[in-house]
Amino acid sequence: MQKYLVRRLGLAVVTIIAVSLIIFIMSRASGDPRHIMLDDYSTDEDWERMGQVLGLDKPYWQQYLIFLRDAVQGDLGQSVKEGRPVTDVILERLPATLYLGLTAFAISLLVGIPLGILSSIKRGSLIDQIGKIVAMLGQSAPPFWLGIMLIIFFAVAWEILPPYGWDDWNSIVLPAVTLGWYYAAANLRLVRSAMLDVLDSEYIKLARAKGVPYRGVVLRHAFRNALIPPLTFAGVTLGALVTGSLVVETVFAWPGLGKLAIDALFAFDYPLLQGVVIVFTLLYVLAAFSVDVLYAYIDPRIRYA
Amino acid sequence: MVTQAATERDVVLRVNDLRTYFQTRWGTVKAVDGISFDLRRGETLGIVGESGSGKSVTMLSLMRLIPMPPGRIVSGSIMLDGEDLLQLSDGEMNRVRGSKIALIIQDPMTSLNPVFTIGNQVSEAIAIHQNIPKRSVMEQALSVLRKVNIPAAESRMRDYPHQLSGGMRQRVVGAIGISCQPQVLIADEPTTSLDVTIQAQYLALLKELQQDSNVALIFITHDFGIVAKMCDRVAVMYAGRIVEQGSVRDIFNRPSHPYTEALLASVPRMEEDVDRLYSIEGQPPTLHDLPPGCPFADRCQYVMERCREEYPTRTTISEGHDASCWRLI
Ligand SMILES: Nc1ncnc2c1ncn2[C@@H]1O[C@H](COP(=O)(O)OP(=O)(O)OP(=O)(O)O)[C@@H](O)[C@H]1O
Ligand code: SF4
Ligand SMILES: [Mg+2]
């Protein structure tokens, strides 16, 4: 268990370093930042001084180390557009993104897993049919289209939910459903097929042969095994949900990091964009790591490997 | 007459005209089609037959563990200790499974649940069927593990299946089977995928456990060598029916059904060349559109006209030995 966790932690650290290196290289490869920061009226002197302030006169490896040191201390540079520290801007937007991502994650689990289990034990029933429709819509409809459809029905036609922004307690519903649907569908299908496999296995037969009632077999013996595939997937899901809300945040004008990244991109605000990418990476790695821990808890073969 | 009555009382399991069909896309598969046999206290009945002949489906029917749908037990009765299992409610059947009739499943590598400890899985049946405090449950689980010769049983209780060798898992499954002192224990090919020494040890252990507890054992196998060592009686299955049954001695000395003959002839002997190894020509019939008549007709060297028209009636060859073949009439 400890060995496993140490290995996972090591992997997380390596990932973060690799991404930071890529970000650094890209930021240098995309041209001299002074071109954006200084306007046409600045002198050569300004140019030089700016270079010194930014550390651009030093060799690249030193620049990278400085970049790392600053980043670790929470200094991600200045946002060009906002004229204040990138860290401040990001911290302002982070709660909205976490709130949306985690709500969508909860939806993907709370809808996907029970529906998957019910449709596997009641194959061909009404609930199975509903599950099939949910899965089909989630996996084939692109989120922007799904989002717009939900807005048209729930906000415009029936006026029961706000169409955009984050003003009311129920503002979260439409964006979270839009974002979570795809993963709810994926979880549903994963759980359903895992459950069918497990229910067909020899150890379920043996449990039945011991006299365990069908309910107990489903809830105790099958459920935990059927959780393993969706859990493997949850590492990807959680990271993707917390970080991958670019489209949904834009459709719903949700004041989170995804929308911030898009805005930064259009404003050529590279330090800000870079900061968002770094935070996304951290969130992604953190999510994957917590799922790994949970995974080890559920599957002893991982724990003792 | 007196001995007759005595054996009558000794019968723990009486299966009569059991039929289990599966509804499939290609039609009705008659996997078990009219099986009858008796099983006495302390006796070992071997069931042999080619793959697909319905051995496992018969045993799952006895446990009432046929997946429904697509399966269905169409008719028959399974009298265990005077009560017909087919008449029990699901709840009543749960109380019988694992306590009065137990099943040891084929593959030791897949029949234990990977996410629960050995102790957990061995104690489960005991906890379900015996109304005793948790501590005694654990003590009893430990004692059955010792009975099947699990070394360091106490610490093994906390292990997970993947931490045990195949042979050890096999014995754990055996321990689960005997944990509630059943009257009937079914072992469905308990020795596949293990090496020969481990297999021999396991069989000796099963035999020993049986002698201790006087449980009636049904033993399913492809291997006549194992039958000779383990069993008192044999039933030979073909295409969902028992085509011949009798004592091991009768079957080996006077095989009466052409299929039994062919099976015995196909048993490889040590001194023989591999070249001369006999195997039965042809394939077993598909079970979803069986023609009328004897299902062995296409592969039988003695086939007659009558064989293709009518299923052969059962003929008694000697006391306790019968076969279904037109040649015997
Ligand atoms: N769930 C099912 N649906 C349809 N047909 C089935 C099902 N289970 C078993 N059968 C059919 O029942 C027949 C008997 O199968 P069974 O497993 O009893 O054979 P077996 O004698 O145990 O063979 P083996 O020696 O390979 O274990 C086979 O033809 C099989 O295709
Ligand atoms: S009944 Fe006919 S075909 Fe069937 S085994 Fe006997 S002789 Fe052969
Ligand atoms: Mg079988």
C-alpha cells in the first residue's frame, strides 16, 4: 500500500515537472513577451530594463529555475489584461470552477452508477430503456448543443432555471447537468457492463451457492467489483470535469477558470493563460491521485501489489 | 426386503425426471432432458460425459441456480431429505443452499471474490445458516480451514484470494463447501487447471472429509481414472440424459451403452503409444434441434433403423445397473 502510494505520488510530481517544462518552453517559443508588454512608444532602454526585470538576460536553464521558484511561491507573474498578479485573478475564479466541476462529478456518479446497476439487474425493463436514452444522448450530443437545448427548454420556454451566470442557488443546475451528462453516460455504461460481467462470474455463483440472497449478492459481492472499472475512469473524469469546462463555462457565461482561459486567449494575455494551464495541471494531478488512493482502498489486488 | 427398506431410508437425494431448458435465439436448448438418479448417504456418485453434455446444468438445477431467463426448470422433482426443492420459495431455497446442499465450483482461480478476505468468505455461509455469535462464527471458519489443511490458517483468514496459490484457493473453496456440514456436496470438476500432485492431494483430502462426515458426494469429471479412484457409482451423461448408470465395477467390467464403451476406450493408458489413443469420432449433437431417436445414433457403430425413430427405453442390466440403448433389448 505504501509502496503503491509512493509510486503514485512520484508519478504526480514527475507529471507536474514535465508540464511546467512544457509550459516554460512554449512561453519562450511563442516569442519575446516584451512584444506584448511594451507598446510602440517604448525605447530600447525600456526594452532592456524590462528584460532585466523579467530575467530574460539570463540563460534559459536559469530562467526555468526562476520560473519554477516563483511558481512554487505562488507567483505566476502579472496578468497583462488585468494589470494585477495572475495568482489573484485565478484565486478569484477558482471557486466557481471547483463548484461546477465537483457538482458535475457528483451528478455523473449519482446518476451513472445507480442507473447502471438498475439497468444491469433489470435488463430490458423501463429503467433499462431510460438508461439507454440517457447514455445515448450523453455520448453522442456535443456539450455545447446539449447546453443550448437545456437553455431553450428550461430557461427560455419554461422559465424555471436561469440561463447563464452565477447569481442564484439554482444557477448551477443547467451548467452542471450539461457538463456531467457525458460522464454520467460513460459511468452508466461502464457500471452496467461491469455489473453484467460480475454477475456472470464464478464467485457470484459460489456466493449464491452459499445461500446469500440475491439482494445481498448484488449489494455486497457484485457492487464493489463493479465499481472498479468506473473508478479507474473516475481519475480521468474528475480531472476532466474540474478542468475541462471551457465549452460549458462559455455557453453558460459561468465565471470560472475555463471562461477565464478563453478570455485570456483572446486578449493575448499569456501569463494569465499560462497560470490557468498550471492550475489546471495541478487540479488534474490532484484529482487523479485522490482517485488512486480510493482505488487502492476498494481493490485489494492494488493495495498489495 | 429388509435391505431394500434400509437403502430406501438411506437415500438423501432423489432426482426424478429433471428437465432444464434454455430459450435461445436458435430455439429451445434441452440441456437437461429427463434425468433421474438416487444418491445415498456417504456415497460418491461420479458424473461423466463430454463437454456440453449437461453436467453443470444438472448440478446448477439441483442448486436452483439456473439463470432465469434464459433458463427454466421445466419439470421434475428434486427430493432432498424428504422435501422437494423445486417446490420451495426463493427464501426457503436460500436456507437450503450452502447448508443442506453445497456446491464446489470448477475453477479455483475465479470462484473466490477478489475484494473480500478469505476469512470473510469462509465465514459467510456459517453466519447465514447458523444462529451463533460472531466470535463462534470466526472460530468455526478457522476450524474448517484447518480441516482442509490450510497452513497458518489464522493469518490466512486475513489474506485476499490473490495472495494464495491455486491449490490453496481450491481448498478454501472446499472449506466453504463443507462449512455447514451439508448432506449433499457437489464438486463440479474440482481439479482442472491444477498440477497432478496437487490434484491428487486434493482428491485424497475430499475423500477423507467425506469419510469423516458421511456426506453424499456428487463428483463431476471427464476423467475415468479419477472415477475409479473416487467413486462408488457412475452416471454417464450424453446430450442432456443419463445413458447408463451403475456401480463403478459394473461400468468398468460390463459397459453396456456404446457411448460408455467408447468413453472407456478413449481413456489413455500408460503403456500405450500416443498414436493409438482412441477418441470418439464425431461431435456431440447440438441440443437445440435434437432429432427423435437416440442422440448417439450418428456416432454409434451399432446403429439400427429403430435407433433413429424412437428414444431407447431404459433397460436394467443387473441390480443397480441400467442403460438406455436399443441394442440391449
Ligand atoms: N445460460 C445458458 N444459455 C443457453 N444455453 C446454455 C446456458 N448454460 C448452458 N447452456 C447449454 O447447456 C448445455 C450443457 O452445458 P453444461 O455446462 O451443463 O455442460 P457440461 O457437461 O458441464 O460441460 P463441461 O464438461 O464443458 O463443463 C450446453 O450445450 C450449453 O450450451
Ligand atoms: S440406441 Fe442405437 S444408436 Fe443409440 S447407442 Fe444404442 S445402438 Fe447406438
Ligand atoms: Mg461443466
